[in-house]
Amino acid sequence: MKAKLSRLLGVVSGPVAPMILTGALVIAFGGFAFMALLPNHHNG
Amino acid sequence: MGNQYDDSYITFRHAVNLALGKGLVFNSYERVNSASSFLYTLLLAGLYRVGFHDLEAVSAIIGLLSGCVIVVATARLAGALSRSVLLPFIAMLPLCVSGSMTGWAVSGMETTFYAALVILYLVSCRSGMTTTPSLVLLALCLITRPEGIILWISAIAVELSERVSGLRHSGLLKCAAVGVSVVLLQSGLSVWCYGSIVPQPLELKRVALYYHLTFAQSFRYVRDFFVSRFGVISVAGTCFAVVVTLRNAVQCSLSWWNGGPAPSSADPEKRSAERVCLLMSLFVLGSMASYLVGPYSDFGRYMVPLLPVLAVVSVLLFKSASDGIRGLLPEHGRSAVYLIGLLLVVFGCHQALADQRELSAFFGRTARHQEARKSLGMWIEDNVPKGEVILSSDLGAIAYFAMNHDFIDVFGLTSAAPLTAIKQRNWGAFVDELKRRKPSWVADTGFPDGRLQSFEIVGFPQHWFRGLPFRESSYLNLYFSGNQVVQQRTTTDGYVFRLVKIAAAAYEQRELE
């Protein structure tokens, strides 16, 4: 468990971490914005 | 796709008219500038001209792309200034799932496009505030929204503070020259095309009761938007902005008093970061002040562009706080910081998801209204003879889907006559104009009891606008037994959208029926 946590912390503080986290943010934003465009969402 | 916020269709109609060579106008019979953003309208007109005719889809794509630019640029700026990877994520995640960011991005309005320009300008300022990209982006912000002036004034204040502190001398004039040139050029164009410096929406917001809040109401509205929806970044960001501004003001005063340069880092990168921090802090405080004294906007639309900037400045406060915690708790500092970070993310996302639910409900209602307005607009386009003028107080989608018809907007957003009459404190002048033109149709929002919004405004304008004398009787009662309801759409929330053929005799009535 501790090793897994260390590896996770290693990823989020490594050189590719900014790209991974920014990518996650873009996906979250894009997902919610796209949902706002769906007709069912609007007409619900 | 489609069914966007009604005001965006006003911009779409201006863009289509511009692309078709009719000018940046809403109606063919008069020149009124009621588009909410000059640059955004130009962009839509250009895209329409090259073949992208579905402006609902085009505007949604621009909003989506602008939103992605905001996310990447904000994370990058916050990461570069704080030298942290996780903190920008903590500050940005609630924004990315919030309804205010995602809903307005696809609303068809210029909100997200403007916010992207602002954050790109701040990113470019890291390499220098007077580089060509910075100055170009500042000019673009200025011609996108009137609020761009706050950014320009903040930039001038930063340059001025550096000059007073004896740190740098070259930027002030360039920055001032860009702003003055853009404002003069835009004002000149506006006077030449429309005969007025102030755009019609700004004129309207000065007199319409809908947009007018007292200072106490504005304070509650601004507080509720920022603290209830984005509490973490708003409180942290505003505190940071106040501290940075005060510290800089003290440093400038001391430097001016002593007659020597202010203490500053020798590292150019650190100095550039300090400059951007001051710029963002001034922009945050200036924007907050403008929201307190400025007009009301639906669901904080005017406040959305500040959110990414608040996220960046809040990250800088989080960074100082986390460094402090690690210093105080050498053994458990790292765990404490992660725990606090986790709590902030959970709390921030909880607020943002509540915002998402509320904005989804709002845009859902908007969408149902738009379906009704669209169908009325399409019916008008297909069935009403081209030369017949249509009365309304609900112009957006109705007018966009009836592109070949002219409208009289009794609310004064897209027609000049009502505001002219209000400025002269003589609503009778507008009533005379109506009697002369005799619009033969009204397409408008109505109420279940049969009343129509535009008839109410024509009759009792003092209930809608400031500055008109109180009058007990109706100025003009257009409810007339000869009127004929031709089309009617009822939405689930009780609004009724009607198209009514107005009997010519209605304009001859003198007494309240």
C-alpha cells in the first residue's frame, strides 16, 4: 500500500505530472461543457 | 446543439448582417450597436462569411476551445509562478466542473472567449508587459469587452509603480499608447457609425431597473457568487490580492519618500513574476470594485472571466501557506499539506457541483424558452410579409430566426427610440413613434393571464425604467379586442410565447380599456 502510494506521489510530482493533471482538467471541463450542449440535458 | 442564451442571438444577428454587407446593425431601418462584443461579433461574421453558417454550433465550438485554452494557460501560469504541480490542480478542478465555466462556455456568449484573452495576456506578461504579443493581447481584450479597461488600468498602474520605484522606465508610455489608441479608434468608429460613443447595451443598463441593484444588493450578489460557489479560490485569491497591493503601495510610497529605488529581486525571472502578481492583484481588486458598482448580470456572467485569475492568485497563497506549514511541522508537514489540499478539493468541488446543478437548471429553462422563440421566429420568416415591422421586448432568437424582418424593441436593447425617449424623460415621444410606424405584429414573452411584456412596457414604462415620471394611466393600451393570437407556445415553467396580429385600431385608442 505504502509502495503504491509512493509510486502515485512519484507520478504526480514527476516531469510528466503537469501534463497529466492539465489533461485531466481539460477532460473534466470538456466533459461537463459537452454535456451542457446535449439536447436531453437542455430539454430535461 | 443550439438553444443558447437569448442575448447571444443578438450578436449572431449583428454578425450575419455584417457578413452579408448590411453593416454591424440589428435592423435595416436604423444604425444601433447592440452587439455585446465587437471582436467576438467580427470573428463570428468572418466565420459566417467563409461558410460556417450555423452560428449556434460555431459559437459553442469557440466557447469550448476558449475554455480549453483557459484551463491549459491558467494551469501553466499558476504552475510557473508557484513552481508547484498539485496546487494548480487543486485550484482549477472546481472551476472545470462548475456550471459557471462550462455553461457559459457553450452559451453562445463571448464570456469564455474574453476570459481566454485575459489569461493569455497574463501569461504573455511573464515575458514582459511591453512585448508585441502582450500589447496585441491587451488591445484584443479592450475591443472584446468594455471591462478590458480594468485590465488596461491595472497594467498602467503596474508600469507606474515600477516608474515610481525607479525600477523600469520604458513600459508606461507604450502601454498607455496602446490603450488610448484602441479606445480612441473604437470611440471614433462608434461615433461615425452610430452617432454615439456608448454602446446601446451600456446605455440601457444605466436606466433599466432589471440591471439596477443598490450597493447592498450588489454586495450580496457578488458575495453569494464568489463565496457560495467558488469560496476557496475567491477568499484565498482576494486576500492575496489585497496583501500584494498593499505591500506594493507601501514599497512605492517609501521609495518615493526616500527618493531611491525600491528593494527588488536581482533575478529578472523573479521580478517578472512579482510584476505579474501585482498585475493580477490589481485586476482582481479592480474587477471586484466594478462588480459592486456595475450593472447586474444573469448568474454572474460578468464575473466568470475573473475566476481563472482568482485561481492563479489563490495558488500563490496556497504555496506560501504550504511552505509555512512544512516549516512549522518538519516531520508531518508534507502529510498535513496533502490532507489540507484534499479537503480543499473536496469542498471546492462540492460547491462547484452545486453551481453546476443550478446553472444546468437555468440553461435548461433557457433552452425550453429558446425552442418556443425559435419556432415563432421561423413562423414569422415563413408567413409574415417582409415589410411588416414586429414589436417585441424579447429579442434574440425570435429575431435571429426571422432575419429578413425588422423589429421594434420596446425594451431598448436593439432599438434606439425607447432609450432616446427615456433620456428626454418623454415616453410620449416613443408612443408617437409607435403610432406613426404602427407595427402590425407583436412576438413576445407573455404571461398565462394573456398579458404581453411589450404591451406592459409601452403602457407603464416607469415599472421597467428609471428616470420617468410616475403616471397612473397607461401611455398606450395596445390590448384590443381586434387583436388576434396567431401562434402560441407554452413552456413548462408557465411562460407563454405569443405571436399576435395587432389591429390597426389599437393604435388609435386613447383611454385604458
